[in-house]
Amino acid sequence: MKVLIVDDSNSIAMVVGQMLKTAGYEVERAKDGKDAINVIKENSNIEVVLLDWNMPEMDGLEFLQYNLEHKIVNGPIIMMTTENKPEKIMKALENGASEYIMKPFTQDVLITKIESVTTGGE
Amino acid sequence: MSSHEIKNEVYKFFADIVFAKTGIFYPEKDYYRLDSRINNLMEKYSFETSDELYHAYKNSKTADMETYLIDICTNNETYFFRDTKPFDALAKDMIPAIQAQYPHETINIWSCASSTGQEPLSIIMSIFENLGSATRFTFDATDISTKALSKAKSGLYTGLDVQRGLPIQLLMKYFEQKEDNEWQAKSEILSKVNYSSFNLFTGPFVPEKYHVIFCRNVLIYQDTENKVEILHKLAKTLKPGGFLILGAGESLIGTKTDLAQKSLQNSMVFQRPNETSTAA
């Protein structure tokens, strides 16, 4: 299963990418929402998107709203961010996020959240 | 933390105490698993060596020392909706079956090793989500560890706790954010749980009190003799037609109870027959 990490931080993308690879996932990376649109166009087999909130070009919420309109993601979008206020979380859910990972988190949180939205937690 | 050699006599002493108090069995080949616990006790009560701790514990232990030992020897590993399937099975199959058999009774549920409270709250959220918050039930949750019970009663969880197994939608619905990224279970779920201290090894067990008992990932730490004894007591504590839920992978093999094994929502559960009493 291929996962797209959308995060402007190289170090976070690297650590999360490593967590995913050790769990058997394939990984693509985009540095912001705008970049993610291009990466998704070139990779039709992306099944899950991990989306940071605060990014320079197009932020996570703007990407969610873009996707609501253009339906470019074929699969669940999981927010992965330091934004942990309930208002923000609700905003992301209302705009199409399926799950929400608050930084900091551990590998088991990352993997179980992905599994819960891709297999219904089975 | 000390890394000195711990004598076999010291290992045996603490292994025997833990066994006597909790039924958790450390065979000699697993004595190394007591290392961190013994070191933890030494640090907490400021002893330089395990020998000093051993002599002090043997000759002048305090109730506090014993409580602390039990706390650090019981495994409190838990998370929300652990294994997921039993929660579906409860809400979708077991409770409707019990409601049909006991239409005028309030359903009594017991989580007998509730640790830090994730299991009871998961059960309650599952009932609310599937059957509605008007469902009539009582909920007893017990544990031997006072430390675990204290956290469970507070209903306060870290940002990491609430990300382990708990869907974000349920976090938003049933928890409130506190300072420092801690999350407080709302009163509507927390107040449903009646928490108390209980030792599965010593009881007391009230006959035919519960319609449903959750006893997950407890018996794996017991030796066969204790496992059989506890299972027989739990079976008698169930009402006829009531259900026992063990951990994934735990079975009744070799325990000679007359509980019937059933698969509900792909989850293995055990039901007390209606027509016969449980084996003594």
C-alpha cells in the first residue's frame, strides 16, 4: 500500500517515512498541498494521505477543501499535525479528513490509525 | 539504577509474594522479568542493594511497600477498543440476547481487570454508539492496582493514550481537552463506571450477579491451577445465558468449565448455559 506524506519538514517526513517502510508500506512525499496535487497526479496508486496542517504554499485545510471540490485523492486522508485544539480537529473532519494524528505520536499510533481507516480496524 | 546481581533467594522471595497476592506466576526461568521491579522498589525506598531491600521487606515491610510492589508487578498495558471485535459483539449480539432473555432486568456488566479505564470506557462508548445512551445497564470495573484505579477514576488521559485505539470522532464526542494536551473523559461516560479495588485471586465473587464479564489478558499471567480456579468462579458469577469475554487467543482448553464457546462478530466469547449449572 502506498502512502503519501505531505509535510514541509524534511526530518518529520524522513522519520515518518521510515516508520511506514519498516511496517511494509511504500512511501511518497510532498512538501506542501500544492506539491501533493502534482505527486498524486503522477501516482494514481496512492491509497492514504498523511497531511500536515501548517505548510507554506497550500496548507492542510486548503488541501482538504481543494480535494472536496476536485476529488483527487482515492482513499482516506489522515491529518498529522501539532494542531490539537478540538475546533481545529472538527474543522478537518468537516472538510473530509478521516482520522487525526496529533504530534508527537509513536509508530504504533501511526500504523493503527492507518489500518483503522483502510480496513475498518480489522 | 543498580545493575548488580540479584540472588536467587531474593528473586524467589519476591516471586512468591507476587504469586500469593496476585496469582501472577514467575517461574525460575523468568526471574529476570523481576529485575526492573526489584530495582524499581530499591529506588523508590532508597535501598542500595537488593539484599537490603529483601531484609527490610522481610522484617519490616509497610502496607505502602506491598501496594507499590503489586502496582509495579501487574501489567497495565491497555488501550481503547483493544482488539475491536469484542466491543462489536457486545453491542450487536450479547446485549440484545440478554435483553431478550431478561426483558425486565438492568444489564450488569463487569470489567474485572479494568487497568487504567480504557476498556470500561470503550465498552460504554460502544453501547452508546450502537444502542443509544438510554440503554439500561450498570457497570462495575475493578483492578488490583491502586495506581491504575486512580488513573481510571480520574478519567484523564494523555495525548498519546487517546490516540491508541480511540477513533478521533469518539475523542471529539466523549472527551474534553484540558491543559497540556490531556483529555478528560466526559461525565456522561465516566459516571457510568463504578470503580473499585478487587483481587481476582481472593474474591469475593457474588453468584449470578453479572450478565457480562470482561476478563481479558489476565489469565495468561496465571498458572494453570489458578486459571482454572478463577474461571470457575467467574462462570458462577455469570447469570445463566451470560457471557464471558477473554482476551484474543485466550481459551478454556483444559479448564473443564461448561461454558459454551461461541463466535460473535468474529470474536470468540463464552456463554453460560441456561439449563445446567456450572461445573464445580
